[in-house]
Amino acid sequence: METTTFEDKDVQYAYGSVHDFFDSYHVHVALKETENVIKAAARHKAWSGDYPYRPIYFMDKMQELIHAAYCIHERQGIRDACMVSATTPTGEPELVEQDFVCSNPFSNAWNNMPRHLGAAQYLNPYKAIAKFTAYMTEPAWRKACKDLGEYALSNSSIEVVYSCCTILSIRLHLLRLVEACHLLELRSNRPGGDTITNKRKVKTK
């Protein structure tokens, strides 16, 4: 009887959802869109940009990314290559471009740099995801995304639902989530990047 290992299908689907998100939005575009929706939701003025469906559509895509993050966290879908250990003599992360810059022609070290992650979160993006999931439950995040999209199109401010401090916290966690998931997407799609740390064993004849 032979023992084989495999990655949970739900985890594989979650990483696929992460890939789909960044197939739709380059990381710098996703960060800018997050900022735009939050700013629009906080204003006492309806969305003035083109395509009024944009805030709703983007926050729907964000909900898919959030669901993927929860699945990866709760099912411990850790891939070895997503964690790097390169540090400088002072212990700070060594910013090696291949660890955070994707290969599409619109990407570079400046617009791909993860500015909202701490040093430990850059080295291990799963730490940022763990912090994200600890801040609110998934249903609470779904509601927050729905509220952001709707208030972006409203003449009312989302401040009637969330305090200013909460809005700032939601903003920071969403930006961190985008950057952390981008690192997962980039690093896990390198050769051998889908090697898993937490394996499930199944016996076969």
C-alpha cells in the first residue's frame, strides 16, 4: 500500500480565485481601486467616475479574494515557496525583485512594492492573512464590502455605519490583504511554487 500526499481541493480552488483576481487587476490597480472606493464611500457625494457599476463589481471581486484568504487560512493551505527568508545583515527583509515583482509589462519594483505589509508579513504573507481573518469574521467582511460598494454610489457617507477609526482599519486590512495575496500569487506560480507544507495523506493500493 502506497501513501501519497495532496493539497485540499478547496485550497487549490482558493489559490485559483487569487489568480483570477490578479488576472483581472494588477496589484497596483487593485490597490488604487480599493482606495478610490473607500474614499467615494466616505464622501457625502455619489461616485463621479465613469462606469457606475465599478465600485460594486470591484467589491464583489474583493469578496471572492476574502473568501479565498479565509479558506487558505482555515484549511492551513500553506505553500513553501510563498515564504522567503532573505534578510539583510540588520535582519530586515532583502527586497529581491523576483519575490514581489510580477512579470507583466505594466509591473515594476515601484508599483509592485508591498508598502502596507510589515517585515514579517512580507517574508511570510500568511501572517498578514491571519491578522486579516482575526480582525473580523468573513460575514462581517462581506457586509463591509457590500456597504463600501453601495455607499460609494450614494450621497450619504459610510460614516453613518462605521466610525472613522473603523474605516481606516478596514482600509489598511484590505490593502494588506491585496498585497499579501499578490505575494502568494507571484511566489506560488514560480517553478515548484505549489509545493505544500501542510499535506493531507491518503493511502492507495
